[in-house]
Amino acid sequence: MCNGINMSQSRSRNGSGSGVTHRGVIPIHDFMEIRKGDSLPEINKRIEMLGEKTDILGSQISELKVAFEEVAKIKEFLPLNIRVVEVRETTVEEAKREVLEYCNKHKGEILYPDDVADELGLDLKTTVEATEELMKSGGIGAVK
């Protein structure tokens, strides 16, 4: 099985050389709308605030471009094999049926739940649960 990625940990980006920093973007609220009867100073203040937000977004886009270019450079040196898998909702019972069918088509092979989940487009947690239930019931064997 895959070791996975620990999403609870984050590395500091400031020292990584990626050019990406963490900044929050302030949402534009209704009070920023220009309304009939607003005074010129109120309108100018809102325009100034929107200009500042535009500058922040422009800076973030620039940082993302730099990071993307660095990832593209690094990608040349790494043997990456990335696939995007669209996961569909299903019950454990339906997953059991699909996993069993998949195992029957691949008799004699050693299969891993993450690979089966990817191939079938199932959620990994559901696939593991279905696999465990199938092993308990004797529907499929376990590799020791």
C-alpha cells in the first residue's frame, strides 16, 4: 500500500525558493458596492481598497507563475507517474461487488486496494472496507 501524503504537515515556503508566500485574500463584501447616494470620498475609498486587492492578486499570480516554472523544471528530473482519478460515490455493498468482479478478472495477481480503487473509480476508504469484508467472508484471499 502507498505511504500517502501527510496533509496535516506543511513546510515553510519562505525558505524553499519557490517564490510562493502565504497571504490571505480579503473577500469583497456587499459594503464595497457603489450605491446610489454614496459620497465621492466613500466611492474613492472603495476604489482604493479594490485597487489594493487587485495588487495583491497580481502579486499572487506572479508568485504562482514562478512556482509553476520551478515545478516544471523539477518535473524533468523526477520519475513522476501521476494520474487523475474521478471518484464516484458508491455503497460498500456495491464496492464489494465491483471489487470481487475485478479480482475475478485478475486471478493470480497481487492486487492493492489503492490500485483497485483507482481502476474502479472508487473511494479508497470504501474500497478498503469492501476488501476487508470480502476477506472476512472468504470472498477473496489475503496475501501474507
